Amino acid sequence: MISGFATPEGTKDFSKKSSVDPGNFNIFQDLHLSNVGIGTYLGNPDSQTDELVKNAVKQSVLSGVNVIDTAINYRAQKAERSVGKAISELIQEQKINRNQIFVSSKNGYVTNDADIQEDFMQYVMRELGKPGIVKEGDITSGYHCMTTAYLSDQLDRSLKNLDLECIDLMYLHNGIEGQINDISKEQFLEKLKSVFELYEQKRDEGKIKFYGMATWECFRVKDDNPQHLSLEDVVQMAKNVGGENHGFKFIQLPYNMNYDQALLGKNQKIQNKTVSILESAVTLGVGVFTSVPFMQGRLLAPGVMPEFGDLKSSLRALQFIRSSPGVLAPLVGQKSSQHVSENLEIMNVPPLSNDDFVELVKKLTS
């Protein structure tokens, strides 16, 4: 297994050695993180896709990207394995060191293993039910489980899949979204506290460096929605569990020119002021990674996105997201070498200044 984790020195060294515009790294938690990351969500769970994902990760890292995002349920564990192979090969080829890259994964959803030819429920019963990792009632109707026994088991599987001794960031994956149809909000918050206690323990064990929440709805919806969570309350919970040096430092949510609630929706309260989730995150010292930058390509069709900056559509999408105050990086799902090359042309262009971004938003919302 590969030892180590992303460090301030390693990530700074990566940013200096990369050939991209130096403005394309954000410093957060003393780490130099590229302002575009690679995501690994889509694709069939087959060996052909394994090869594509592995190569796309390698090409992205060699093009100046040091943020890699995956999840245990993506492609039924094969996404993590593809990422692990890419990292191993890059290290063997002496192209990178482990301390230069920031790797995140997610757990919470119940998944099978695409490398084992077995019915989904048979796998779940054999791997999780029989050993007592999950008990009756642990798994929700949305195939989600956030018991500490289950999440601990999944973390160990993720480490094995990735061939890493330590994952830089472990997210609870769509926690309230996967649970709220079956339990009350109060019950969810109790569960969340026990998850934070588990993640703090895993930090002490050196298995993860940070933890967070990868979400779809809870930080974007209005505060009267049952799925809504207050980021201020969540951070306070982390402080209560882990003290001032707690590890809850990141969230992930959907954000693009169509899903603009993170920027424009005032659904969070902080110090009794109503603000957007991005403003709240900046105030609370929480880094934000964003998903679905192209909405699976729908945003790239001609005429869908407004023109600006003399950039083609994919680069406009990324430029808008990564220039938004509070966003560390959009995570781009890219598999073909051609798409990686096209999307990462953005790394040769600096992000918009705050003033230019504000002007652009005014133009877009007028």
C-alpha cells in the first residue's frame, strides 16, 4: 500500500513544477490544490472503462491537476480501483510523489463489487449481512447506510481499492438525502454526530486526513425543506466532537450556470445573517468542491450558455465555476484523452478576478 498523504510541501512542489498558469492553484488548509479536479463518476463497470479512467487520471495529473475525486459506489468499486492503478503507475514511473496529490472518496451508499459476478442482494447479504456489518433496518429505502460499523468497513475497502494507507478526504455521501425518507431530522442529526465521531477516530488512526459531506440537495434547498442543513450547525457539531482542530473542512455540491443556487440562493444563516452556501462556507473556513460542471454535457450544446471571454463552451463552464468566490475546484468527469486535453486547456488561462466575476454575474442575471 502507498503510504503518505497530501502535504503543504508536496502540493506546493507540484504547483511549481506544473506547466500551468500559477493562478490555477488555490491554497486551502496550507495545501496547493489545482482549481480543476478530475471526477470519476460515470462509465460502465468493465475493464475497458477501467483503462480509460486510469489513463484520464494520469493525463490529468500530468496536465497540472492534483485533485482526484471518486467514491466506493462509482462503477461498483471499479472507479476507486482505476484511480488506485493510476496513482501507483504515476509513482512507479517517478512522475509524482504521494504527497503531491489530494485524493477524496465517499461512503454511505450500499454497493456491490463489479469484479464479483453475483446478484446485488446476494453480495450484500454475504459480504455485509452474514458478518453482521449491517443488520436489519440499517439500510434505508434509498440503499443508504450510515452506521459506524458499515462506514468503517467501507473505508477499509476504499483504502484497499485505492491501494493507499491514507485518504486525504472522506465524504459522507448524500447523508440526509439518502436517509430522510426513513427517519426524522433529529434522528439523522444523531447519526451524523456518530459519523463525525467515527471520522475523527479514523483521523487519529491515520486512515483519513479530513472529512466532509458530498451532497446533492441539503446545502442548496430552502430552509423549510426537510433535506435542508445549516452549514453553521454542522461545523459546530464537528467542533463539539473534534475540538477546534476538527477535520470537517470540505463539502461538495452541484453547481454550474444552471444549478446556481450555491451562488444566488440565500438559504444559510451565519451569525444571524442570511447568505448563500458559498458565502457561509468562506466565513466558516470550509472548502467547496463542485460536481456536474457540464450537467452530463447538456450545458455544452450551442446557445445554452452565454458567451464570454472568447472561450469555447466547456471552458466557459469551468471558468464560471472556478472563479466563483468560495469554490476550490469543479470536478470534471472525463475519460477520453481528447476530452481531457480540451477541458484542461483552461489550466493555461487564469481564473477571473473577483471584480470581473461580479461584473459577469451582473450581466448574466440582469
